[in-house]
Amino acid sequence: MKKTIASICVGFLLSSTAFAASTREDLQDRIDAAKVVLDQIMGAKDSSIPMNIMQQASCIAVVPE
């Protein structure tokens, strides 16, 4: 019974990753949208991210609409 449930879970996991795959163009569009958002944030005089924090960051997460 445990093997059956484990097999079903693995099958579901593998099939769900196939549905989540994006094309190269989709990924590039998302990167471009994130760049636009980051440029807008950095361009704002009153609420931009300080450069010393940006220089020390190892990554930046942007979630565009």
C-alpha cells in the first residue's frame, strides 16, 4: 500500500513539473518584466533601494504583476 501511494505521489510530481515548464520566450518575457520593475524602483527618487545594499546583494527577487 505504501509503495502504491509513493508511486502515485512520484507520478504526480513528475507530471506537474511538465505542466509548469515554460518556453524560452516566456522566461525571457518574465525577465524583461522584472527588469522594468527594478528600473522603475531604482528610478524613484524617494523610495529607491540604497546602492550599498544593491552592491552587497547576491541576488534580487522581483515579482512583476
